[in-house]
Amino acid sequence: MKDTNAYNTLKYSLIAFPLAFAGIPIYLHAPDYYVTNIGIKIEIIGFALLLLRLVDAILDPLIGSLSDEFYKYRDKIIYLGSFLLILGFWMIFHPPNINIILWFSLSVFLCTLGFSIIAINIQAFGGLWDIPAPQVTKIIVTREAVGIFGLLVASIVPTLLYLTYKDNNFHILSIILIFIMMISLVAFYNWFKSSEIKSPIKLNNSRSMRVIFINKKVRLFFTSYFFSCFASAIPATLIIFYVRDYLLAEKFLGLFLLVYFASGALSMPIWKNIATRTNCASAWFYSMVFATFSFIWAFFLQPNDIPGFFAICLFSGMAVGANLGLPSAIIAEFISSNKNENYAASYYSISNFLSKFALAIASGVALPILGFMGYEAGIARTDNLFPFTYAFLPCVFQIISILLLRRIIASNNC
């Protein structure tokens, strides 16, 4: 076991950049692109995304189990995932003139499969990297900070490319993703060759879920995590429609996202210090309370209230850094304290499954609700439909998550 330096930590973390960079176009721009530019009904896209994300979520535990089973090839598994992500991303923004829904579904499936393979295994490497325990939170926070930087870039680049290249903006974006993925894989290869990775004892991974969930705190944590993800997934699914057709501020969308993610990136050292002074669970608890109090004001916004939404993005965004980094750090603590290094990928596959399942339910419920309520993309809708679905419902589910996490903290203080 040896200490890690900043350069080595950055080499490990760099792959989080293309993952985050690809996420916004896949989850935000692609549905709007197929609804607005190609003319697919929003209900059809919603149901397609529901099915795709359910399949994606269900596959995560299998990916985690297989990755633990073939841990000796974990680096090569990441290379495979990178290829699938790039292929799917290219396909999704280069549709043919026939079988559009089938093409959309296959493209999103490849993207999400590649994304899952990379994310689960890079997270597992973070838990298996043979470094002193106090440095684990540091590398996880660094990895998520790089990811937030990727989100920052992805929030403004599509808009800038559209202003420059018009309808070719997503073509150029695909080329950019290929370039940055290649750079990050070179950095990952160098990190992997120079780092000490714990080699788990080969066990029967069919027992992994039972071993993990035997712990009551783990069960409570993952339940809290699901509701937190669901609370975040609803506005993530609806933000383009909310900003364009309720707030009537489409031209500010990129800036809203930039402020949101920049606030999250700048606040990460604050949450890291709070976690150091208290613990990761308490810091995450405080961040969720702060996020709920900040975001509920979106329910009261009126159309054209652009300064108000900027303020909400600024303050609710401050919790993003905690929400991205601290759950992974808590999982790393569970792996270490329960001596479950053999099931590291399985732990992270569960967290990925829950976040994607939440996103699937959000897409499969929120988008069809809009369609059934008569909403048409691109046409202003300034009644209470968006304030209720975009702002009020997420806060309800966030409060449930807070109450569950509070039980874990209370049990730790007993």
C-alpha cells in the first residue's frame, strides 16, 4: 500500500470526463431531438426510454457480477465499454430515414450498456485501489469533480456548436467525444499499469446480493439512494421542456445548466470538508436538506422569471457535488468495513441499477403524463402542469430519502 499523488489520481479520474460529457446529449438532447426535429410523439419516446432504461438497469447487477467474476480482465472490460458507448453515441445522432424508433432504441441501448460497463468498473477500481483509507474519499471526490467538469462542458458545447455549425452540431459533438475518450483511455492505461490493485479472493458471486443486503444499514442506504435518484431524475428528464415551454427561456438553457454544474463543482471542497469533520452520511444528509429547500422555489416561479431560475440553479446546484461524490464514498466505506472487497463491482452495480431504474421510471411516467395532459413539445404551457411535475414531486421524494438517511445517521450515533 502506498500513497497516491495528484497526477496519478487525475489519470484514474480522467475517464469520468467523457462519461459525463456523453450523458447530457444522451439523456437530455436526444429525446428532444427525436421529438422536435424528427417528429416522434413524446409519449412514444417516453415509453421507449422507460423500456430501455429498465433493461439497462436490470443489466447492471449482471455486469457487476460478471466484472467481479472476471476481475483479472477488468481493464479490458472498460475498453469494451468505451467502444460500445462511442458506437451508440454516433448512431443516436446519425439516424436513417426508416425504422427511426428501432434505430433510436438500439443506439440508446448501446450507449447505456457501454456507459454502465465503464462506470461500474471504474468505480470498483476506486474501491480496490490499494491506498490508505483516508485517501479513498479524496480520489472519489476528484473523480466526480472531473465528471462535473465534463457536465459543465457538455452543458454549453452543443449550443455553441449549433450557433457555429447549425444542424451539424451533433455530428461535431460525436467527433469530440471520440477524441476525448481516446485521451482518457490512454491516461487510464498508464494509471492501471503503475497502480497497485487489490486482488479479491475468487468467490461464488451468485451470493453477492445476499452478502451485501444482509446489512440493515446497507439496505437503508440503497433505499434512500433510490428515492434521491428518483427526485433528481424527474427534473433531469423535464428540464428542456420546462425551460422552453413553461419558463419561456430556451436561449438560456445552456447557461442554466452551466450555472448549475459550476455551482456543484465549486462546492465540492465544502462538502469534502464537511464529510471530513463529520462523516460522509451526515454531509450527504445536509446537502439533500439544502437542495430540497433551494429547489422547492421552482414551484412558485412564473413564466419569464429568468433571474429566479438562475438563483435556483445556483443554490440547488451546490448540492450536486455532494450527491455525485458522497454516495460512492459511503459505498467504499461499506465495502471496507464489511470486508466485501470481493463484491466491489456488485456494490456499485446496485447503485447504478437504482439510479437508472429511477431514471427509467421518471421518463416512463413524467413524459407520458405530459402527453396525456395535452402537452405538445415546442408549444407554451404556462398552467400548473410543469410546476407540479418538475418542482413539487421531486421535493416530496427527496424528503423521503432524507428521512431514510436520517435513520442511518441515528443508528451510527447509538
